[in-house]
Amino acid sequence: MFLTISTSGSPDRPATDLGFLLHKHPDKAQPFSTSYGTAHVFYPEVSEARCTAALLLEVDPVALVRRGKGKGKGRGGAPDAALAQYVNDRPYAASSLLAVALSAVFSSAMRGVCNARPERAGQPLPLRIEVPALPARGGAALVRKLFEPLGWTVTLTPVVLDERFPEWGESRYVHLVLDVPDGKLTLSQALRHLYVLLPVLDDAKHYWVSPDEVDKLLRAGEGWLAGHPEQKVITSRYLSRRWSLTREATERLELVRLADADDTDVEEIDNAVDEESDTEEKPVPLAVLRREAILAALASAGAGRVLDLGCGQGQLVQALLKDTRFTEIAGVDVSMRALTIASRRLKLDRMGERQAERVKLFQGSLAYTDKRLKGYDAAVLSEVIEHLDVEQLPALEYAVFGSARPRTVLVTTPNVEYNVRWETLPAGHVRHGDHRFEWTRAEFRAWAGEVAERHGYGVEFVPVGDDDPEVGPPTQMAVFTQNDKSDTRVQDHKTAKGVRAA
């Protein structure tokens, strides 16, 4: 198997930086042992103007069979002829074997790590990737559908079955050239595209696909897979059409998509106000009122260690950090993009040591139990539940109330009854395009009461914003508190102590 990566450069940005980015010296030909043979890295051309790195993978068919995985099983599970285990296209055509070698040999480059040239690791490069023999189950059309949405220019040359007999037609293999101009992709992004899409096109992984392949797929697909138009094909083929794993990957990618869709401009969210004249007092934004209500409820509960579940871009985490009563704050979100923005907002890289010890951000999905969520005094789900399908709420419920079990849980969500008061919101529309539902006060109380009863919590309801006598407040908040009795307490508060009404 053979693959080349080329880039062009200039005196101020020499192409030879490719050697630093790949962590492989251009003056050396380096071999790397793998479970299936030997991978070689060498540079056919090296200059400031152009540099090419080549990866050659020598596959040992006998070693591949002896590992006991990928023993020539057909896609339906029936064994191929015994000879086919040794005589096949595996040593020659790009496949999951080459993807694994890419990950092993260029692991630092895939992560975007370059200690020698850190500023270059995050910069887009003019790149050309060439794969002389690539299986393309689905044909040239599928190759284009997979790569072109990611910014690549695709050039395909079909490989004929036999040049001596042109009437036999074309094989399922193509000679693939991918080009991307400067300013489009980083080397890390390019390698992650190849890591996922090479085995997708081959559609026949050489190893047993275990549940941890979902995590590998989501790590490599971060930033591009959730919004890819061929996401279903990619996840299904990458996970060898294992239905349960494909469903899990699809659900997690949907959470990522919803989180990214909510990443609207931070300042617009924080400072959104009705257009008023300068002489009139501007109303306090609902987002600010919501944070004040949450802070007041947490202080009233005596919480010191707080989880912000679905923290988004870190507005609430930032507010919590300003109050010394909160000794430890953890922001959790499924979107790495949102966490990156939150990190910049909080200036974590410039934060003092003592302050930095109080906060941490990590990626996580509320659709699954997570031991990292245990041991906190309180958890906040602020404007989160309405972004999930109703069918997903039981999973979130168990992850938070059944597994993590903080002493206090705060849940805020829009009150759909109040929507008639928004003059700019058309009748029958929800407040955000990605809201899967918006509940009435009765619906929210019914759900919260059932959750409290199932998990041994009491629950109180607090209005946030102007509590309209006809339609209620714009935001409704449930305050769950663990109790020692199985019976739940359901109380309705007209106002929250320390919460300012709009």
C-alpha cells in the first residue's frame, strides 16, 4: 500500500516544515513495525518550494491471517476459499490497514501537535494526497460525495482490469488525487479525513469492530462528521454495519450537531435586548435573569461543587467563577467547538493557578452514564432538555438523577405558553430551530414530578423573568433536592429569593 502527502512552500513558509509537522526527518528513511508488516516513511522530494512524504506499508498476508482477525470472512460472514486468505488485494490496495498505519506512524500530526513548529500545526497548508490504488465500493460518485464537501478537489483515474483486454472494463479500484488550496485544511484535518474515509471506501475492515471504534470515529470526525451530508454512509461502513454501534454513533453525532447549532454569537446572546430609545431603560436580557436565578438557587442550596451540564460556550461557568462560594466548577458539553470557545472566554491559558484549580472543562454526552459526573453537590441543566428528542430524555434522566445523583439539580426550559408575548415569534414556532419541543407549565411539572418520584427527590418550581398572570414566565426552572423519603415535595414559588424580575 502506498500514499504520498505533498505541500508547496515559500522562503518564509518552507515546504520542508512538513517534516516537522509529521515528526519524521526528510533525510531519513524510517521503518516502523506493525502487527501486519512494516511501514516505511521516506521523502521522494525535499525543497523549500515542494516537499513530499511517502508512506509505504508492506503487508504480510500470513501475519494478517495468523492474528485470527479478518480471516477472509466475506461480508455475509461465510468463509472465503482457503487460498483467498493469502491471495487477495490486501497488500496492494489502500484499506483500513493503511488507515491504522497512518494513525500509528503520524499520531502526533493527527492530533495537531508539533512542538518544533507549534504555530504551523494550526495553519492550513496547500496539500496534495495521492493514493495509487484505492478500492471504491460505490464508484467514483461516492468518492466525490465523501471528499468534496470537506474542501478537497478530487481527481479520479479508474484502474482497468487488464490493459491487454480493455473490453473487460474497469475494476473497482481508482487512482485518487486529492488537492486542497492553502487556507482550507490543516494537516491534522487532512489525516483525520483519510483515517476515516479510506476504510469507508474499502468497506471491509480487517479487524473486529468493537464498541471503542465509536469513540475513535468521533475523535477523528470531530469538526466535520456531524455535518457531513454522507454521515449515515460513513458511520455505517466505518462500523462494519453493526447496527447497535451505528445507532450509538448517530445519536452522539446528533448531539454534537445540536450543540454546534446553538453556538450563536456569544455577545448577541448575552446582550440581546429589545430595540428601545436611549432615553428608555433597557430590560435585563432573559439570559442574564436565568443565570441570576441559577446562582441564587445554588447559593440557597449551599452547593460548593457544581456541574454545568451542557455548558455551551461557558457563560454560566464564568458567572460561577466570580462567586467564591463555588469552590469547584465543571463544564461538560458534547461539542468540542463549544468547549474551545468556553476555554477562550474563561482565558484558561492565562488564569492564575489558584483560580485554575477551581474549574475544568471536559467533553461528555448526557445520553450515557459517566463516572466523572459523580460526587458533585449540584448539577445544572440550563436550556438543555428541549434540544433532545423526547425519546432521549429517559437516558439523560438516568445519567443525571440515577447515576450521578448530585444533591441538587436545577433544570431550566422555555415556557411555551409565554411565546405569544414575543411579537417577533410567528405563531406555532418554537424559539430556536433546534428545539425538539417546548413544554407548557403543566407538562414540565408533570415530567419533573415523575422524575423526582422515581429517584427520590423533592422538586420546587421557580419562575424566571416576568411572571405573566395569564401565561406565566418566559423560563421555568425546577429545583430538585434529594430527600430521605420516597414521597416527593412539589412546591410552586411565585418568586425566587434574590432573583430580579424583568
